[in-house]
Amino acid sequence: TEASAIAKSGDLILIEAGTYKCDITKWSASHLTIKGICGRPHLDAQGCGIANGKGIWNPTSGVVDFAVDNIEFSGASVADHNGAGIRYDGTGVVTIRNSFFHHNENGILFTPAAGVSGATHVTDLSIFDTEFGYNGYGDGYTHNMYISGSTRTFTLQGSYTHHANIGHTVKSRAWNNFILYNLIADETDGNSSYNIDLPQGGNAYIIGNIIQQGVNSPNYGMVTFSVEGTHNPSQNVYIAYNTFYNQIAANGIGINLRDNGLNDAV
């Protein structure tokens, strides 16, 4: 919190390993890189009030570009049950690496502005080598990660997302989605809903993942594409070199692909 008060555009902020209890931060400077050192610092919000009603970290709508490396976020809870480890309201290029989001109402809630200075869909999110587990309030509307439709490109690569509490392990409304070489799983005791939910379609590349749905899932679908009433303008999906392992009842569906202006499906 003290660092955010003095941070200037372009700063590198280093956080030493340790547990930081109830340290809720609203970032307002742009082009920040924040990195954990000497181990992984843990931002623990369990039982803490989050005054902004958003997240442990909340880069605000004026922020452009944000990078996070090697930080743990847990325990985010707010009155409307949408508390997040990171709630991002800014724009630009956002990168998260080597981090851990667990036991929040949402791991990441990514809600950038649609654009700045008349531009639209100018925000890109990339997540690498990061773990998400046990996020979700349990109402089916909160997830390990939720990427809004104001996002231009979402990339999830080399990560492990599991045990979303009734919600989805991956949910994105972004216009372009690259879901590459991840482990996306319920394991033996999880109750996640869809493994990958792309409800408005878009351009999707789902490549090289291991995707597993457990016996306790409340939904039969593993991967769903363009299943809602409104859709992104471009509809193309490419699914290759994945392993699908469905342990649910006989009605299990590996890929639920809807044709809502679909141009190409491979």
C-alpha cells in the first residue's frame, strides 16, 4: 500500500517474501512491474475488509500496462461476492507470470475499459506459468478467471487451473483467445463447471492442453464455444493436440461448439 502511494510510471517494485495480511492496494500509476523476490510474497485477505469492493489489487481505470511476477493472492471477498485477487480496470498490456491465485471469489476479474481516445479493444492479457485453484463463491457466476469482452487478446500458457468452486476453470469473452499447453482439471474431488468457457466465441486457439472433467461437475460440457445470445464478430476455432479426459456420466460432452456466424472450425 505504501509503495502504491509513491509509485511513478515505469517503476519496478520488488516485494520481499512474507505474508502481508489485509494489505489491499489500489494501483494508479501506469507501466508498473511488480515482482516478488527471495521467495514468493503472499497477499492474504482472508477475513479482511476490501473497501473498494473489488480486489486485493485493483489497478484503476487510468492505469496503462501492468506486469506481475511471483505473487500469491488469497482470501478476496466482498459484499457482491465478486472479490478478486486482481481486479483489473485499466488498459494496455497486462502480463502475469509465476503467480498463485487461490480461495478468492474470483482469481482474476479482468474488466478493462473498452478503449481510450476513441479506440476499442486495446487491452491484452497474458498469463504464463501460473496456478489457479479453489476460487469461486459457489454461485456459478464466479470463476478461477473471468476475462471480459472488452479484452482484445487473452493468452493462457503453461499454467495449471483447477478446482474452481462451481464456476469455470477458464472463462473468457475476449475477441481472441490463445489457450496453450495448460493443465485444466477437476482432479478427483473438484466440482468445477466448464473447463473452458468462451461464451461469445471469437477467434480461439486451444492447443496442447490436458483437460479433465471430474465426476462432480455440475455441467456436462468440457469446452463450450459461442453458446450465449451475443457473439464476437469473428468466429473461428482451432482445437489441436489436446487430451480430453471426461469422468462425468454418459452425457459428457468434450466440445460444445455452436455455429453463430462460425467461419472456420478445425
